[in-house]
Amino acid sequence: MTPMPAFSLLLGSLRRLVAPFALAAAIAVPAYAADPLVAPDWLKDHRADANVVVLDVRSAIDGGGTKAYEEAHIPGSVHSDYDKDGWRVTRNDVPFMLPSTAQLEKLIGDLGIDEDTHVVVVPAGVSFTDFGSAARVYWTLKVAGLKDVSILNGGVATWKKAGLPLDSGKVEPSPKIFTASIDKSPLAEIDEVKQVEEKGGATLIDARPPSFFEGKERAPTVQAYGHIPNAISLDSAKYYDAQNNVLKPKAEVAALSAALPAGPAVAYCNTGHWAATDWFVLHEVLGRQRVKLYDGSMTEWSANPRRPVESSRTKWDDLKKSLGLGS
């Protein structure tokens, strides 16, 4: 049966009314998903997209900083020094902590980033510690509510290796109003870590090199040798391909993580820097949803001498230190 003329006219009118909204919706949908790791070829194709901000985070940690950025950077990228510009702050006398909401909104907005931006974090690409800078910035952006964040795997070094162009000078970002929508699901705070240490319910993952875990050495900000009781050692450097200065492929990091118990986990280190890599690999690359980062890490944990610490340190280790022969 053919439609009645009046119905046909109504149907045609509805189609004409809906069509512009359908087109707008299609345009608004991103043409790609924000993968946690992107390669230079992907960034080459997308760095000029209207919603993409390429964020160079080089700092003294990788031997760079503003000077290195101004000498050579990915075209169009803006710079924010990971070590100096407020990505980690002192709170309650504990250094290297997550900034406040107000601090995050200013820091992120001043870089030309808003809620709809896809941020691509670019490290130097020189070491596993350098990758930790990118992972910590990535985690911070996620906690602040950014949905689309990626890391350029291999950073500036891989971009150069691919023979892609570099610019000199400085790109001044156009500040935007950024309203944080704080997501605490990737964040473990001290009370939660205490509960896990006392009652279980999650796996504590120590991302430091074994010498720190065992108590053979400690960071200057940490007041005790050793690790949080019942923690498992998983050095973040294991996830990193030091020869090519990139994160190892997914199959390899999955194999390295296979022995970890299933279920919730909390990654920590000295200051929440190396642990950001463990969190990034487990949560973002491997898709383990109940993994958190303890940003206070051993610096906050050991600030109270009543909190327990396990250690394999011996009197011989103390003697070697007193004689200037070791840590």
C-alpha cells in the first residue's frame, strides 16, 4: 500500500529537519579512537587536527627542558616542563603529589587544552625514567577528566629517527577554560593503601628497581629502606625496550605481567613516577580496570615511622654505607 500524500509530505519534512542534525553529529564523532600509545606516522597524520594538542614534557629528568624544546621540537607542539611546571606539587609536606583541582585547571587550560582536546604527550625518548614522565602526565590528565590522551611511543627521539621534520623556537599556546571533572578511580590515597596493607583486597606492586625494593638503597625523599609489606616487585624498566627507547609490544608486556594476581592492584614507587609506567601498562595497555597509582608512594608512606616497612637490608649494608662503599 502506498503512503497517503499527507503522510508522505510529513515524512519528507521530518527527513529534511533531521538531516542537518545527523550531519552535525557525524562531524562531531572523532574519526579515530584515542589509543594509549601512538606511533610517529599516526602523529604525522593527526598533529594538525583541530582538537589535537601535542604536549612536549621534556625536563631535567631526561637531560632536556625548555632549551632542548626550543632547539628542536615536533612542529606545533607546546612545551610544559614536567619537573618544573606543576605536574607534581608538595601537599601536606609530601613532595611530588597530584595537584589540587584548581591547580590542574590552570595548568591544563593554560596549555590550550579543554575537555574536548586529544592530548598527545611527548617525552624525550631516552630512558625508562623518561617514559615515566609521560606516563605520570598521562595519568594526571586522566584523573583531571580528559577522555582522549595518548603517548607518542619513543617520544622526540623516535620522531627524529623516522626522519620527520622538527621546528625551533617556541609555540605559545592559546589558553582555554578547562573545567576538571576529577576521576579518582585511578588514584589510591594513603587511607586506601593502609587498608590494603592491613587487610589485603588488592595487590601492592612496587615499580622500583630491586635494590630499592630490597632495601639496599633508598631515594632521598624516602625515610626508610625497603617496601610496603606484602608488595610484589615489578620494576617498571622491565616494560621498556632500552635499545629502541620505546615501550615493549603488548604481547611482551602481557607476558611480563602474567604472574600478577588477578583483581585490584595498587602501583607505587618512591614518588609515583616509575609507578606511573606500571599503571599505564596494566590499566591502559592491558585493560586491567581495577589498577590504581599511589602518588604519595614510599615518600608519603615512610614519613610516618609507625607505618611498617619490610626490608632485606643487613648490618653489612649499613657498614658499607658508613664506609662510603654503597647505599
